[in-house]
Amino acid sequence: MQVNITLSKKEKRYYFLYLLGLLFFAVLLISAVVLYRSESPFNNSDILAIQALQEKAKFDERQKVAQPVIDSTFHRIDKVSVDNNNPLEENEIRYSINDIANIFETVNINDPRKGSYAQIAQFYKMYMEDKYVAGKKNENIKIFTKQFEDCSIGFKERKNQKLQRDNAMLMKNN
């Protein structure tokens, strides 16, 4: 035998509000228990902001040191003559490029911008290599031009000798 319990609309509404209140109370109680011992993420926000500003100040200070090195290295690479090799100057440029690549190695900075200095150093290395290749190509062009001129002069001399021989043979036969 089954007993059907029916509730009126008013009772259903109170029962719903009672369950809703119970759910709200349970969520508050569980939240208080779980979050009571955890640390608030807002407590460290000031400390994190100060650390971020200190990191930025370190980066800016290091950048001020690096900027003259970057500028002077570029000007020295730009002035390197492709025709005239100066090993001492090239060696100094290579040291400057390595200094640029390692400018942030001695300072512990977590700024992602520090990777751009390694890219700048890589660009300078490629620029130096391009200058070196261009110099070698110019040197080869000069060698080939000289060889061509020598060959042309030799060809003209042999052509003149052949003409003289031909003329001498014609004179003998006449």
C-alpha cells in the first residue's frame, strides 16, 4: 500500500526556499572550510608588482649598458671594407657580437625581451658573414677579370702572330 503525500503550492514554495537556503548554507560552510587555510592571491599582488618593477628596472639598466655596444658594433660592421681585410678589427667585432649575445648572462632577469639581444647578435654575425662573402666574391671577380684580360691579350698576340705568319707565307709564295 502506497501513501501519496501531496503538498499545496505554498508548501512547495516553502520547501523549495528551505532547500535553496540549505544549499546556500552548505556552499558557504564548505567554502569557509576549504578556503580558510589557503592563501589569498590578493595578498601578494603588491609584492609581485614591486618585483615586476624591479625586474623592469634591472632590464632598463642593462639595456642602457648594452645600447652603446650595439650601436658601435653595427657602425664598425658597416665600416668594414669588403676589399681590405683587417683581422684585428674583425676579431674585435666578433668579441662585441659575443658581448651583445651574453649581455644578460650575468644578471638574473626573467624578462622575455632579453632574447632579442641574442637575435641581434645573430643578425650581426650574419651581416659580418655577408660582408666576408661579398669581399670574397669581389676578389674572385677581380681575379677572373684579370685572367680574362690576360687571356684576351694572349689571344690578340697569337692572332697577330698568326697573321704575320700567314703574311710571311704569302710573301714567300709570291
